[in-house]
Amino acid sequence: MHRLNVSLTLWDAMPPSSDPFYAGLGQAVRIGTEMLAALVVGGGLGWLADTYLFSSGPWGAVVGLILGAGTGVRNAYRSAQRWQEKP
């Protein structure tokens, strides 16, 4: 257990990368992950609505995917705006 605490302490003590390439790469991975998660959640909720609530065919999943895509784009835009504000 002591080994784990030392490892976590060293991890926290590492300074963030000052290389702008890695900072941009990290931001791109974060935005991509947020967009994918929004699509998965939206599509999953639409599928659940189709399967268990409405029995409306693929329309719940289609609407869920569209809403998920919109949410992912909105999250990506907001994340990019916050990133530009940082000095």
C-alpha cells in the first residue's frame, strides 16, 4: 500500500507538459471522447425508449442519435472556448 501512495504522490508531482503539441493532442482526445460518449448515451437512450417504452421502430434511436450528436457538438464547442481563454 505504501508503494501505491508513493506512486500516486509522484504522479501528482509531475508538472503538465509545456509542449503545445501534447496540450493540443490532449484537448483533441478529450473532445473526441466527449462526442463519442454523447452519441453512445443518446443512441442508447433512444434504443431503450424504442425497446421498452414506445415500440416505435428505429425512430427513438434516430432521434436519440441526433440529440446525442447535437449535445456532443455543443460540448466540443464549449470545451474549445474554455481552452482558448487559457493563457
